[in-house]
Amino acid sequence: MTGIDDVAASTEGDDRRTFVVHVEDRPGVLDRVASLFRRRAHNIDSLHVGPTHEDGVSRMTIECRADASQAKRLEANLYKLVPVLRVDDVTTLERVQRVLALIKVAVGQARRPEVLQLLEVFGARAVDVGPEMLVIEMTGRPSQVKQLAGVLEPYGIVELAQTGAVAMTRSVEKPELGRGKAA
Amino acid sequence: MLHADVSPATGPAAASPGRAPRPLSDVGTVLSGAALIWEALVREGVDVVFGYPGGAIMPAYDAMARYPVHHVLTRHEQGASHMADGYARASGRVGVCIATSGPGATNLVTGIATAMLDSVPMVCITGQVPSALLGTDAFQETDITGVTLPITKQNYLVTRAEDVVPTLREAFYVARSGRPGPVVVDICKDAQQGKAPLAWDDEPICLPGYRPEHEPLPADLEEAVRMIEAAEKPLILAGHGIIEGDATAQLLKLVEVTDIPVSQTLLGLGGFPGTHPKSLGMMGMHGEAWVNQAIQEADLLLALGMRFDDRVTGRLATYAPKAKKIHVELDPAEIDKNVKVDLPIVGDVRDVLNRLLPALTPHTRRAWWDALDAMRGDSAVRDIVSLPDEGHLYAAHVIHDLYRFTGGDALVVSDVGQHQMWEAQYYKHDTPRSLLTSGGLGTMGFALPAAMGARFACPDAEVWVVVGDGGFQMTACELSTCAQEGLELKVAIINNGYLGMVRQWQEMFYGGRYVATPMASPDFVKLAEAHGLTGLRATTRDEVKDVVAKARATRGTVVIDFRVEQEDNVYPMVPSGADLADMIQRPHQKGGAHNPIFETGADEE
Ligand SMILES: Cc1ncc(C[n+]2csc(CCOP(=O)(O)OP(=O)(O)O)c2C)c(N)n1
Ligand SMILES: [Mg+2]
């Protein structure tokens, strides 16, 4: 799925925030980042951490709720953490923001074609098939995952796993890590 | 008491007992992790550490004896952390404390939090259970990096001998650079016992995400100059950053050129001379009324290295409504945190002032100064020495006399409570680092141990502790350490029989119900004597001079029990969360009984 219509930019009045944080891959980093939100009583709605193409650099996507001034505080305080390389509040930027979901449904051979057809509509696919079950992979916005789950519910969802969102802006500039950007 | 055949060590230079000190090893020498700790510390310039041994840190202690580092055995690890803090505040260098795992480490926590809130550079070394036992609830295992995560600038868990030296180097660098702060290095016992080659180079440490320094933008500096030149009622708010950033000379020059009055935060006292004619005094909750009034009247606030703490601003909505605000601050996270400012300048305050000074033109501000003098008028705390002696002993008198009899030259370490505010009001500090106090955390029990640390940092200073009867008893066990170390320290206990500051709030805001604030104390004179120290007492004003003189003439640690008026209040006062303009003034005396703490301009003679 590509194209401008997938790019979400939050608007004024909406207090959902998305931060992209590049960090050094060191023990305790996640703890420090999470603690910073916890002590200010901000719930983290979703969190994703994973490696990047650069050695020793991890990338986090954090979704939380904060008004503009709280978001500024969070950004400035994230920058204060020694292992944090770069912080971007991408909330108002055009970007692609996706989650990955794995959904196991209890369908045997009989109803399988029916389900596979449904998946096509959602741009999802089956990644594992057994005599009694189907594991479905879906990438999209959380709302799309929710829709798919709704449709699959009657077939019997055994398990649903969903990652935190990963976000990427449309900017062609390579994010400069480290001393590049002052808060 | 010490046995007669063990002479107490007398200062940082005194070598530890036991084996002869050995010179530092060459790079590449294979050493135990324990020895590597001291190789790193000595190279970082450490000559004194404050601590308390125990199982998980024993290898480090055993190795210590061979190094030229004086260890001060405290009576509680909280004392060790405050001593390291006091050492750092007094010297500007990194203070070091050391403790064992579990309870030893958790006892450091209050001292670490105290240092964190006041930006004090400190490295705290703790022993940890062997790495294989981490997470097993082993004997004396506490996850101290987890516990201290929100109260340290950074912390580290070391599991291998080869990581000891690089981690400690990084810890010292992080602690002292940028906005300073405490760093915990938790070292597993097997990392101390294991061996590794000594690695050391003097290359600068590079941490890719760490930004201790910030360059002010030229356009912002130009804008600051324009705002200063245009202001008619400007006011400087000088904070702890002036002291930490060593910017006193620049601030003096700034005031000389621009004729802008200076007010200080509690931690900023001493950063600008308190007796300077352009010094207005302290701002905030117990700041001088005219300072707070000046803030409300000003058309420009030039905030230098301060963070608009809630004790300084009162109610934010009504704070300095007429003023444009310039905020010079090293930590970007402080910008717009409490007070929204018109011009933030992120950078080192000394560097920023150095860049601003050449661009400023000389000013005199007669009208503004006349207005300020009028505000000062009859609410001024003038020289209270000329007040009649009615036999009562007021804390303010004690502090004021202390100021006079020490010539204002003492290094004063105050604790937390009413006496702390009286100290700030009546002892004028003319030099940086001559007042140490726990401002941000307000930690009772800080003063005595912090003063002991300060004494090691400044062996020639006349060090006075100003402490309440309550706070003194929180860390009074360190008197025993004073005796063992033979420390020169004078302790003024402002003994009012109450947790005075809490009692004052109860009197003012809780219907006068004194719940859990009357406090019985031991005989402090006998307590001092029990430690082999000198104890003195004063109960009337005319005794103050003699006991202060006697204390100054007596060697060693002297404890003075000043039996002051019990239900005395600190004025003026901005109630918590109220407008700065709504200060509670000193009670008026019109026709009523004479209150020596109420002064008018007429008291000045
Ligand atoms: C460790 C700690 N516990 C409690 C407090 C709350 N507190 C602030 S001032 C104060 C009273 C201090 O009494 P004292 O040491 O006798 O000093 P005084 O106010 O009487 O001068 C208390 C309990 C504190 N600041 N620190
Ligand atoms: Mg008291």
C-alpha cells in the first residue's frame, strides 16, 4: 500500500503524539526513556524499538498523549538522556505510520477460501496454514487491523498480536544523529 | 572514641593506614577490577572518598589501601553521599562516595536525589552481587541502577573488570560536564575480583548523543542587547548557574555597565556579592518583599542560570506580568518549563555574558533605583544589631551575630527549615561557594555531613554549620566521624524545640494545631562531649558573642546549642502557590508588644 492517502498528519486539537527517537543501543536505554514518560504520568499508547541499518543505533517510535507544551517538555527531556541521539516529534508531519498484526483464526479447509478472499480486500495475507488454523499477516493502520479483526471474529480468532506503530516521514533528508540537532 | 595509639588522620593528604601507597601502574598492566577502580579515581584527581564498607565492595576497599586516597568512614551512607555533595559544591570538583550493595546503596539514595535536584557533580560507586547472581534476590542484592534511574544524570552497571576504567572515566565526564549531576556506577563483585589490563588515554570522551555544550545564536544575542537597551525597569535574576558556571566576574561587569539591580535565588546567593550596592537580596517565598515587588514591577527579567522554581515564582499566572523575559540557561529542557519566556538563550552563562558585554552600552537607571529604594523603604531588613536586647534570643540575631563575628567570611552550610531562611536573609555571602544548602530537594540532615565534605575541599576555610534541632538529629551520628577525622567544624544548632518551619505553616494555615512538631532533644552539649568534642550553649543575646568567640578559638568540632525563641516565624512569606504580590509581611508592631523581628527603616542607625 503506497500513496499520499496513506500518509497521516495529525491536526490541531488532537493530543495524540508520535515521537521518533534514535538511541544508542545500550543497556538501560529503554528503561530511561520509559521512565521519563512514567514520571510525568504520560501513558505510552504504543512503543516500537528495533535496530536500524546503522550499527549500534536503535530506533523507537513512541505514541502517547500530550498537548503541545507537554510534547515540547518530553522532547527536551528525551534529548537530555545521555544515550539519546535524536528526537523528532513527527505528529504534524506527513508520514507513513504502520503496525504489523498477526492473527490466528480457527478455520479448517472448508471455510478457508472464504477467508482468503476476505484477506485480499484488506491487503492481508496468510503466512501459515494448518489443518485447523490460519495465521494472517496484516500491515496497516491500527484502525485497519481492527476492521479486519472485526470481520474475522465470526470465524474464531485464537490469538492476535500487534506491534507498536512504526512511523516514517516523507522527508528526504537523512536524520542526522548525535550532535547534529540541538533541541 | 579512638584508642590513644591511633592518631586521627587530619585531612585529604593523610594516607590511608595499612600498606604503603603505590605509584600508579603503567597502562597495560594487568590488575584486579578493584585496583582499576582506584587507578581511575586517582587519575581523575580524586584524593578523598566518603564511604562505608560491606561484602560486595570489600575487594575495592582492600585495594584502596595501596592508593593515595583518603577514605572517610562515615556513620551512615546518607552521610557519605552528602559529604561527597558538600565536597563538590565547595570545590566545583566531582565528589565521590562509595558503599556496598543493597542497604549500603539504598542509604545513598537521599543524597543522590539531593545532588540531582541541585545539579551537583558526584560519582557514587556501589558494590553489587556477583554478576551470575544478578536478579536472583541474592543476599544484599538491590537493583540500585533501577532505583536511582530517575535521580541520576546517568548510571551504569559494570559486570566485567575490563569495563571498570572506561565506565568510571565516562561517569566522571558526564557528572561534571554540561549541567552537572550525580552518576552511579554499580560494580559487581566479580568485576572487582576479575583481572584486566589497565587502559587509559587522555583522548576526549565522545558520547554521540550527549550534548553538554550549546552555542548561543548570534541573532539571539543581538536581540538580548536590544531588549536590555530598551528596558527601563530591568532586573537580573541570578541563580546557581552563575556559581556552577563560574560567571561571577562577568555578572559584576554586566551590572557595572548596565546598572541593572540583581536579585538571587537561594542557590544563587554568593554568586553575586551580597553586600554589593546593586544586590537587592533573595527572591521568592521567603525573599525580601521589595525584591518580589520589583519582579512584579519590572519590564525586563534577565534570568541567568536559574530555573524559575515554584518556590521562586509563586503563582505562575500572575508572575512578573509586565516583564519581558530573557532566559539564559545551559539546559534546554528548562526553557519554557515553568515560565514562558520571550527570548531563550541556551548556552553557558559565562560564555553568553562574555559575548553580550562588548555590545552593551553604559547606563544609569536613576528612576528605577529611586523606585526600588522607595519599595525597600520601611520594609527593609536593616541592621538588626541596634535593636534593643530584651533578654530574648532570636534566631535572626544569632545568624546576624554570626555574620558579624565571622566578618562574613565563613563557609556556611545550612540545613532545611526556618533557620535556613534566616541564614539566607541575615548572613550576607560575598563569594561563590560560601553558602551550601539543599535548595531543590530541601533535605533535612544535609548540613552537617555536607559541611564535613566542604571542609575536605577547603581545608583553610572557617566552616560553620547552621542547622535546626530537628535536622541536626537526622545525621548527628556524623559527629563521631568529625571526632575520628579531627575535623575543624563549628556547628550552630538553632534550637527552637520544634520542627519550626512545619510549625509555622501549622500556625498560619492549619489553625495553629501543632501536630507532630514539638520535638524533645538530647542535651546537645553533653552529646558533643560524649563524642570527645566541645559543646557550648547560649540562651540570651549577650551570650552569643562569647560562645562564638570561644568556638572560634577552640580546635576541632564545636557544637553550640543556641536556645532560641520557640514560636518565631520567618517573614516575609509568600504562601505556597500565591501571587508574589501577596506577601505576608512581618507583623506590625503599632502599639503592640515590641517584636524585634519587625524592623522599619528607622532601625537603621
Ligand atoms: C528529610 C526531610 N523530612 C521532612 C522535611 C519537611 N520539613 C521541612 S522543614 C522541617 C522542619 C525542620 O525543623 P528543624 O530542623 O528543627 O529546623 P527549624 O525549621 O526549626 O529551623 C521539616 C520537617 C524535610 N524537608 N526533609
Ligand atoms: Mg527546630
